[in-house]
Amino acid sequence: MKKFVFLWCCLFASTVYAQDVKEDTRLSNIDWKEDTAEIVTISSIIKEQEAVTSRSTQNRHFRKVWQYRSFVNFSYNNTKLTPKENIPTGLTAAQGATSVPEFKSDWGVTFQVGRTYRLHKKPIANTATFGFDFIGIDLSLNHFKAEGGAKLYNSDTLFTVGTGTNRDSYYYTPWLLEKYEADYGMTFGPSLTLAPFNYVNKADGLHFLKFHLYYHIGYHASIVWMQNNEKADVNTEKNSTGYKTMENNLKMDWGHGLSHTFGVNMSWKNIGVGYERRKQTFKYQSMTTGDFGDEKYKFDLTNNRVYLQIRFGK
């Protein structure tokens, strides 16, 4: 009987031991480090979603910062019209200026419409972009007061061109009269846009502050319209042919030529201010060649412009 009890106890002990060993072996096969890393908590899900939302919001913000690429400029001009050669006025020294002087405008305005085309899709370091500006409308109007005394031209004085039977006589263009200069053109050229405050934190408004530098080459056509003023005629013989011809005829010259423009502006969102300097050379010719001949007169036209800019997105 004692042997039977002893044998049963040994068999029970060995069974329990075997179960413990099997369980220990099963636990030892678990990679606790790997399994723990794959545990996803609500907190980690929230943090990841917040990061995604933050990146999406930031991307939308900077797309808006860089979206203002089309613009309209309203400028006030200071303009000089300078002869590049000696141009006679037909007056004697006793009557007034014998040659055409430099003219300075007393007022002038410009209207421009353009757009910047980027050379790369994303800004460099989110602070700079290189591109080309195209201005499809560049329209200016400038006013010049009369230059000189009471008498500004002489309808009794003519100049001759040609010899013999091909000799013709023409009136001198009355450049000294009050005049308007209007020109229209298109320009194109490289530009650099800088947004230096894009890395300033907690000041999103500063991100919209940008500086734009540019150089443009363009082509313009210009007209100079001199206002009739018979009182400025040295010739007082009202019944003479010269007086009657010059009294009310069209005194307008036209020209065209290349322009060179340097400029810079500062903008915040869709509003900005800027300055540019444009210079070009025109060869003017009368539109009434029957009265003033087909002689061409070379002038430099220089514009200094201060402008208000309105920018548009997309």
C-alpha cells in the first residue's frame, strides 16, 4: 500500500513539473520588445494626427504666402525728355532759345498690368524665387509746360531740304510749346522675389512681407503732342500763310524704341509700393510731314516712377 502511494505521488509531481517546463518554454519564445513596440495607443494616434494637420495647415499657409503673382501698378512719374543732338527752334538769340533744351515734366502717370512666371515650382528654402516678369500693358502720360518766354516759335522762318528742283521748305517743329507725351509698350525680364521672414515663428503676418527686384527690357511707341498757341508765334502777320498754317495745324511727333527698366518693390499680401527707373531713346518724326518734313529727332526719355501696387493670387 505504501509503495502504491509513493508511486502515485511521483507520477503527479512529474506531471506538474512537465507542465511548468512547457509553460516556461512558451513564455521564453515571446519577443517582449517587438510586441511592445507594436502596441498603438490612443495618445500616439492623436499626436500623429496633430502632426499631419499641422503640416497640412502650414502648407496651405505658405501656398497663400507665395500665390500673389499677378499685379497692377499705379505710378506717379517724374520724366525728362532730353535731346541727344542739337535741334534748332527757328528762333534767334534775341527771340528765345535757339536750340531745344531738356524738358522736365510737371506731372505724369503710368498704368501697368503684369505677371511673374516662376522658373521653379517651389521656393528656394521657402524664402526666394527666381522668375520672369511680363508686363503686357505699360501706358504712360506726361505733361510738360512751355519752355521759354512769351514767344516760342516763328512761323515766318523755314528750313530747306534738298537742292535744285528737289528743294523743299518746312516749318520748324515748335518743341517749346506746352506738350503731352504718351507712350505704350510691353516689357519682359528676370526678377528675384525674397520673403526673408518665413522662418519667424509665431508671426505669420510677417511671412507675407516680400521684396521684388527686377530688370526689364521692353519696346515702346511714343507720341509728343504740342498744344496750339498762336500767341506764342513771333510772326504777328495774322494774314500771312505761315501764321495761318501754324495757327491750328496738328503739331504731333511719334517715335519708338527699346527701353531698359530697373525696379524694386515691397509688398504685404496683395498691396505694395515700389520704385522703378526706365530709360529709352526715341527717334521722333512729325505726323504732318507736309508741314514739318520727315526729319527725325533723337531724344532720351527717362522716367522715375513711384507706384502703388495691387497684387492678385493664382
